[in-house]
Amino acid sequence: MEIELVTFGKISELIPNQKIEVEASNTDELQTNLEQLFPNLASMKYKLALNKDIVQSTQELRNNDIIAIMPPFSGG
């Protein structure tokens, strides 16, 4: 399945925005795959967003989903 990765902050220095092929049916599997593809990601704190919604629990993936990988952030 093809997904689009969008990265922010320090993570964008490690992983460029791109479309990639993954063998993952849900966000937990995707996270494991991403940390294998990009080993530096495993040592960082980050959140995933699926189609602009922060992932709070495991979500199913579909072809052409957009995954944002975001470092910690604060709001005001």
C-alpha cells in the first residue's frame, strides 16, 4: 500500500516528505516499519497523525492515506 509521509521539525531533517510503499495494515505496524526504515526515529519522541487527526490508538490504514510525523509541540 502507498502512503504519503509529511514530516515536521527536526524529524524533517531525517525523513523527507515522500510517498512510500509499506506493508502495514494499521498505525502500530506502520510505526514499527518506520522505525526500521529510519532507525533514528526510534530514539525520538513523536506523534503520528492520520489524515490530519492525531492518532490516539491503533487505526486501520488505507491506500493513499497521509501520515504526518510530528515532534513534541506545545500550544497556547
